[in-house]
Amino acid sequence: MKNTITNTMKNGLILSTALVTGVLAIGSAFTQVQAQDSAALQSVTIVAKRMSEEQKIAFDTEQDPAHVVMISAKRLTAEQKLVMDREDQFERSQLAEKTPARRHVQG
């Protein structure tokens, strides 16, 4: 009799553990990962001078049709990332402070 009760308890424990694990697995499969805010994403700014019509034509008719842009980067340490994030936040705050003043002057 003790053997039957022990086996029943073991089986119940195993089945309940399997059930909880299955529910967690299914729940995590349907959990959506939230994308980062667009402000938190890194951005690239490309700056170039304005070309005249003659410069555009000369650029388009060059012998070498392939124009190559090389982008290189290095992996940053956690401290460097933190410093860059703080600099970006400071620049954004400075821009936010200047923007209303510009609108006021223009308007």
C-alpha cells in the first residue's frame, strides 16, 4: 500500500512538473520581444558638399563606375558605451533647448 501511494505521488509530481514546464515554454513562445525605441538606436549621419551641375556630370561619367564607401568600427567597452550614451543625451538635451528658441525667432 505504501508503495502504491509513493508511486502515485512520484507520478503526480513528475506530471505536474512537466505540466508547469510545458506551460512556461508555451507562454515564452508567445511572448513578444519589445523593440527598442528609435531614439535608442544608433544612427549614422552622412555629410557631403553640394555639387554643381558640372560636378555631377563629371562624377557620373567617371571611368570607375564603382564608388566604395568604407565603414570601420571597433568594439567598445562598457565604459566607452556609457560615455557615448551620456554625450548623446547631452547633445539631445541641448538641441531640445535650442529648438523652441529657433521656432520662436522664425515664427
